[in-house]
Amino acid sequence: MTTETTELEKSLDVQLPSSAVDRDKLDIGIKHIKDALLRMDSERDFIKQTVDGLHEQFPDIPKDFFKKTATDLHKSAFGTRVAKEDSYREFYQAFTTIVAKTASK
């Protein structure tokens, strides 16, 4: 460890691990988080492209309904959203009753 690093570490409010093994673990963990954030950005881009593609194919369906439907199916959050949006409730019910059931056959 250099004197410069030691002086920098002394000025921090948080103490960094002192052992090389622990510093490696910290470095690896931060890199894993950074990589996960990169994957999340890629997934957001994929979702946006998919929504755009669906909207091109089905322009009569409001664009935000595609992601809302997938999110509600994923989080089982339909009940909460219904209290806020009646027209979306109708679309969700039609989708889960008609489209999802016929597509899974």
C-alpha cells in the first residue's frame, strides 16, 4: 500500500477492507453489480424494441398497455392498477380471457 493510498483512505468516512483477499472480494462484487446493471440496461432496450414492434403490428392498442400487461402478469399487480385505470382493466381482462388462453392452446 502506498503512502498516497493510506492518506486517501484516512480521509474517507468509510473504512475499506485492509486485506488483499477482502479487497478482491469487494472488487469482484462491485464488478458483478456493474455487469448486472449493464444487463438491465440491455433488457430495458429489448423491452422498448418489443413494445415498439407490437405497437407497429397493433396500432389500435395504446402503446403503454403492452408493458403494463407484461408487468402486471409478472408482478401480479393487476388489482392495484385497476383501481387507477378502468380502460386498462378492460384491455387486461380481454387479453387474459381471450388472447392468452387461445395462444396457449
